[in-house]
Amino acid sequence: MTARVAIALLFGTTLAGTTLAFGPVGCGTGGDDAPSVDAAPPPAGGFAGMWEVKGLTEDVARGDTRSIEGTVVISEKDGLYTAKSELETQYPSEGGAIDTDVIGTGSGTRKGNVLGGTAETQLVIGTVPGVQTEFAFVPRTVGPRIQSTWDAHFRRDGTLVVQLENVPLPGEEYSPTRTTLYGTRAEAGP
């Protein structure tokens, strides 16, 4: 696994990385992963819950990809969804990929079988290649703040699919990316 990422990027409207304000986002790529009115109905429990997610982030300009994975917690109150996440990824640098946490929160709303919105995230980048950011006494740096537009839906097999379009906030340096996450409901602990 790469770097720890605390993100609320799946469902938010004002924070770093990926906040959700539902609207037509066009994140879909077609097929069973494309959100549409034909998205499968949410399984028992709906979108709310703890999800183990894995996926890829693609640099839109270069086509480079990097894995991203972790846990997303989604809650719902009065039709408003919020999410908090801990994810890990490898952020590209001149010296090679560096363990990176992505930290943020988001919120969104549901329209039919699709959940969508915006979020903001912040990258916490390790300074020593190959050493995770949570390792004691290893220096880390705060990276760019990112704003995302996202949508989420379920496949027919119950897999949660989240698609995000990520861009830098004004004044930040970050190459726009597209992230697709696939999630399964995490089992409750003891």
C-alpha cells in the first residue's frame, strides 16, 4: 500500500480535494461504471456506511496512473451525505513516487440511484521515498489543495463506484486528474 489518505472527497461541497455538489458531472466513461438513470439501486443500507475502496488516479494530460486505496465512511442526514476517507497513494516527483496521504471531506446529495457533489482535499507528502508518511519523525510536507467533482453509483453486483474529476484550487500547482474508486462495504468490527 502507498501513503495514507484522509479524504472526504467522495461527498462534499467546500473542503480540499473532492467536495460534492450534485449536478451533471460527466465523470462516467461508459459501460457499467458510467453513472446514469440506469445505475443499479443501492443495496440494503444504501450509500451510508464504511467502504473499503481501491482504484486508480490518472493524470489527464500525461496518461500516467497511480493506485489509490483506503477506507471511506459515508453518512446521511436529512438527504445530505457526508464522507470522510483515509486513502493511500504514490505522488509522482522528480526523484520517484513518494508515499502521500490525501486529507479532506465532502458532501453531496442523491438524485435517483446516483450520489454526487464536490469535495476538497489536501495532500500530505512524505519527504523520504519509500517511507510512509505516518512513520514517526520522518519529515513530511503539505502538498497542493485539490477540488473535485464526483459522482457515485452501484454496479449490479453491489460494488460502489466513485468517479472524481480533480483540479487544483486557485494558486495551487497540480496536474488535473481523474480518479475511479471501487468499494465494498467493510465488515463491522468487534
